[in-house]
Amino acid sequence: MDESNKISLFQGKKGNLIKISSISLEGVMRRRLLDLGFVPGAIVEVIKKSPLGDPIAFRVSQTTIALRKEESMKIEGELVNHE
Amino acid sequence: MNMNELFSEAQAISSPQLRDDIVQQLYSRSRELCDVGVSYTKTKADTRTEKLDAIFTSKIWGFPIMLIMLGVVFYLTIAGANIPSSMLAEFFGWLEGYITSVFQFLHAPDWLHGILVLGLYRGSTWVISVMLPPMAIFFPTFALLENYGYLPRVAFNMDRLFKFVGAHGKQSLTMAMGFGCNAAAVMSSRIIESPRERMLAILTNNFVPCNGRWGILIVLASLFMAANFTGGFKLLVTTGVIVGIVLFGIVVTFFVSWALSKTLLKGVPTHYTLELPPYRRPKFFDTVIRSSLTKSWTVLVRAVKVAAPAAILTWVLANIHIGDTSILLHMVEFLDPFGKMLGLDGYIMLAFILGLPANEIVLPILLMGYLSTGSLTEVDSLVDLKQIFLDHGWTWVTALNVMLFSLLHYPCGTTLVNIYKETKSKKWTFLAFLIPTVLAIVVPFIVYQTAKLLGWV
Amino acid sequence: MNNSYRIALAGNPNTGKSTLFNAFTGLRQHTGNWAGKTVSLAEGTVRHKEKNYQIVDLPGTYSLFSNSVDEEVARNYIVFEKPDITLVVLDATSLERNLNLALQVLEMTKNVIVCINLIDEAEKKGIKINERILTRKLGVPVIKISARNKIGFPMLLDTIDRLVSGKIECNPVQTTYNEEIEEKITTIESKISNLVGNTISSRWLALRLLDGDKALLTEFNRRLVLNDQVRREA
């Protein structure tokens, strides 16, 4: 995998598509994220930041989910180019 | 072989990776199903939700729109409730006349008429006419905003502030609900999934003044704080004082949330995800009718259930005499030294104690005590009202401390019942009582002693 | 012959599950506290073709892996209270995530109807759903409805009727996991069926045990004790 393409969801810019490769979270939060579709291999779109910069809304498995910085920093993936 | 042994056996061959694999494979099957079963005919996606979000969660417009929405809900509630409230009060007053005639016709003893009509009837109908109209407006309006999908956006906008004190953005919603009714707001804290943040929302909701406390806040602000102003300026000062009180309540909410998440609730697991569903036009009548029926009605029924016995008790205390003074007055005398320490008096303390079932009856009980009428009393003119207070030695500090006590003191009976129902814990319910009570004593105490020290009173 | 049946509504939050519940039951509903948990379930009734249905609105959840009290309550109802039909309500505009829950329900119980809600909204967005393909792939009836505008209700009610009267049968197609997981399932599945017989899906229970679902284990043992007491008293 091209290392330069690897970013966390938190680093994504609006409109970026990121293919999840790893989730470095444990416990209930990890299970909750999995349930919502943040599974390895899923493609996540960065939608927008809240007015105060945190949380950030993401589009995953056809729904919009907001995550805080603490969590979105720990979800990594590969930047997928726009078609 | 029993289930526990099977569990251990399964755990022995399992791996921590298993849950990930299961969910991942469920999701890949979901995707496969969508690939074969769903097709998209339009190339351009529907962007209505994105466009609305660009406004509602905008850096510039997000917060102003929120404040305007809150303002509109308040305005609708207060302005819209006034007329039906006074109509209900008049109706109940008119009915009381007939009920009294029936009692006279039957030659019922005075004490029976006192307990049932002047106590029970007047107390419960008071709560109904003060509570029902605002709730019948507030809750449906709130439900409409909820069903439209706007409320999750408020939580999205506000989350950063709440994260700061260890709370959840959705607490902004339970707080907004608290402006209507703390008891209903405690129930609505279910929207917060994470246990720690939910407990914070439940324990601090009381610091948002509910509908039952607005009345006393508005009256005292305009009578004492804005006394030296006239016309438009008076309204401005009154509003300013109320906003100040509400902001102080929010500061206390944040402070208590922060303190609790650093102490008692430290280490309780927490997780945060917030779904932003698409905006959907709500079914207007369905939403209005359902929320009136479920929320407003159940809250009202519960309030009356607690208010009715309290109304009887109040009447009994005010009308049974030991020596030549009523029990009520004995209690006032007992509480007076303590009240004086906080810049209040025995009547005020007793009104808040007997007002535990519903904040709406605090002011009527207070007037009943001051005028020694023996039954819940309403005063028609604000000037008369102020004179009554002045006759009993009130200053602006007294008024301010009554407002602070009202803002900070223990939750009403209905709210406490709901807190117990939601937490299923006597310990947390007791803390929900204790924390505000301590604050309601400490803050007015400091204010009064400072004012005395500085020679203001 | 008993003419009344229980139907449980399961689904993600924001799928219009409550709208369907309200449309079905009108104002014939009440809230019942169930199993002593803080979560209370709304119950209501509907009558169709001489049959009475008691509808239970389970809490809206993203999954049924007992991550929260809501999920435990919903899961326990489906598995232990055994409703005659579990109706899984899905949002047509975000089927991918919603199907995840449906697939979990298919592992837990046999009589499932998948109800794709908000179909009118989806069509406006240009989303076309072929319910016949989904029915075949899932092995249970898939019905498109709009609870808000009461579209597809006759079809849904008829399917419910035909299912309870045995005219149609559900054969939920199970999700096949990778070889490693399947092997582990096989290892303990037979032991489980020795223990529980046909009362609970042994494949599902095997998966939950492998996943280390302690809450389920506790619930199972609690109910075992309760059943013993009932039997001894009888």
C-alpha cells in the first residue's frame, strides 16, 4: 500500500473518500463503530465539520454519522481518488 | 454439560478478532445484497439534506439559527399559553363557586369544604391551568423539530462545548426540553446511549428553569430588578435579568457536569456516535396529537397526582392551630433563622418545601402565608404584589436570592420520581436531590453575606 | 383455535419504525414495562381477517450484539419471548446498514418479514429496489411499504396472515462466514443443540458464545432458574 495515501478519518478533507484499513479502538466504542458500518474495507466520505470544528460528520454505509476527534483520529484508511 | 461450560469451551477456541470478522462479513453480505437488489436510476443524488445542513450547521448561521429557534419556541409557549391559562383558571374559579354551593346545600362541615375545595380542588386545578397550556404548546413544537430532523443538528453544533466538561452534545437537547419540564427532560435523556453522559444529563437537568419556575422568575425580575426603569427599558432590564439567571444555570450545569465527570463518574465507560438522519417533513397533526397525548398528558397526570395530596396537606397545616397559631406559622418560625442566613425568610423556605410537588405552587403558597388567608392565593395586580413583599421586608437581594434558590434548588417531586425510574438507583436519586440543595443554600448565602458586608442591604 | 398472535417490530433508529407502529395500532396502545429493565416497550393491537395481532415496538438499535440495554431488551424479546413474527423495518434510503440488522435477526429466529419502509422517498431519490431478488436471497418475505403514506399495507397484512396460518414458510438463508469461523461453529453447535434442543437456534447461540456474549449467558441462566421454579411449582 502506498504509505503517503494513508490518513486518519480526522485528517480527511471535505469530500475525501477514505477506505478504512484499521480501527485502533477497543471496547464498546469499537463495537458501536463496527455496527454503524465503520468496518475495514468500507469506504467513508468526509461530509463536514461542526461549526466549532469538532465533531466531524462522515458518510458510511449510506448514513451520516458524526464522530469526535478522539475517535476519528484512531480510524485509519487509504485515500481513494475520485472517479 | 451446562451453558457455562460451553461458554468457556467456546471462549477457548475463539479469538479477539472474531467480532470484527463477523460484522465485516455481515456488512459485505449487505453490500452484495444491495448490489444485486438495488439500482440507482438518477445519476444525480438528492442534495436537499446537504443543502439544509450547509445552513443549519454552518459556521456563521448555525448558532444564530439555534438561538432564534429556541426563542421562537419560548415565545410561542409563553404568548400562546397566556390566554388559555387564564381561561382555564377562570373556568375552574367559576366551577368552584358551584361546588361551594353544593357543599352549602348539603350542610357539609367547613373543614370538609376546606380540605376538598380550598385544598384539593384549588391546588390541583391551579397546577392544571398553569401547566397544561404551555406544555400543550411546548412539547408538540419540540416534537415537530425532532421529527423534522433538526434536533440532531443542534447536538452536532453544540457537542464541542459539552465535550469540554465530559458531557454529550445531546445534553443540549435534554436541557432545551428542561425549559418546558424537567420531569419530561429526565425521561428524554434516554436519547443519550452512553451511561456516563446520560447520568450527567439527568443529574444536572434541574439547573435549567422549567415552565413552573418561569413565572416566579419573571415576576420578581420585573418587580425588583427593573424597578427603577420604565417603559421599553424596563422590559429590557427584566429580560436581561432572566437571561442572566438562565446563563448562570447553564454555567452551573457545566460546572457540575465537569465536577461529576472528574469525580463520581470518573472512569465510567463512554462512547460517542451521533447519527444525522435526513430531513423529513413531519406528519403535522399526527405529531401534534401524539406528543400532546403522550408527553403533556402523562406529565400533567403525574403532576396532579403529587400536587393533590400536597394541596390538602398545605390547607391542613394552614388551618389547624396549636395554641393560637397555625401549624404553618409554627413551621415558619422554626425555619425563619435559617432563611434569614440566606437573605430569605421562614415563609419563603416553607413555600419551597411545601412546593416540592410542583414549582407552580411555590408563589401561591408564599402569598397564602404572607396574607394568612389559609388557602392558595392569587394577587391580581403586580403593584399589590410588590407591596406585600415590601411589607415583609424584601429588598432586591431577597428577590435575587429567591430567584437563585428557585433556579438551583432540588428537583420537583415528579422529576425525582422520574430520576429514580430512569436510574433505578436510590443513591443517584439522592444525589440528584443533594447537589442542587447544597448549591441552593451556598450560593444565596454567599450573595447575601457579600451584600451585607458591602453595605448594600 | 387461538386467534391472537404477537408481532415484534425491530429496526434501526430513524427508520420510521414508530410511524409503522402508530399507523398499525392507531391509539390502541400502551406502554408496558418489560422484564424489569428501564426500557419500556410500547404495545398495541391490530385486527386483520378475524385475527388479533399484538404488536410490540422494540427499541430502535443498530445491532443486536448486546452492546447496550436497548439491544439486550430487543434481543431478549426476539429470542426468549418468541414472537410469532419478527418484523424487521428497514430504511429504503440506507439499505446497506439496515440489512446488517436484518441479517442478524435472520440468525436468531425463523419467522421474519423484512419490511422496506420509506419506499416513496427512495423512489424520489432514484433508488429502485427489487424485492423479489431480496426475498430469494434472504429466504423470507420482503415487502416494500411507506408507513407514512400507508402504501403497501394490504400486502404486508396479507403476508402476515399467510405466514401465521402456515400458507407460506420462512427459510432464512444464513450468512456463511469464513472457514475458520464456520469450523468453530460446527465444533460447538452440536453440543448446544443437545442442551437447548429446538428452542433456540443453535447456530446463533454458537456464534454468540464464540463472541463471548456474557450478558446473554447471564440472561440464559436467569431464565433457566425461572423455568425450573415454574416447573417445580406446577
